[in-house]
Amino acid sequence: MAVVLVWYHGGMAMNLRVPEDLDRRLDLLAAEEHTSKSALLLQGAELVLQRHRRRRDIGEGLDFVMSHDAELLTRLEDA
């Protein structure tokens, strides 16, 4: 009986369909950056998640200020 160990670097496998033009541009950038297209796509996904989190945090911060400092904002508006 043989035992086969699989190492996945702690992640999930995923298939992704990429338009041909984007695939060509990723090939060029990957070669220029000496990295893989997979690494570039992971960086892009991380940037999207960071941007979403930042927008959510800003929205929550504005909501907090508007609800807790409404009177102060009104006085500043009238000043």
C-alpha cells in the first residue's frame, strides 16, 4: 500500500475563465515581474477585498459621526 501526501500550501484549487486579451496581458506582466499569473490574480483579489473593506470602514465611520455628532455638525454648518 502506497501513501501519497498532497501539499496544497493551505489554499483551495479553483478554475477561472479569463478572456483571451486579459490572459495575454497577464502573461506579459507575469514574465515582466518574474511571477506567475496565479500570483498576480491573488494580488488582484486581495486588492479588491482591501478596497471593499476600506469603503465599508469609511461608510461606518461616517455613519458613526453623523449619528453621534449631528448637533456639532449642525453648529459647524451654521458657523
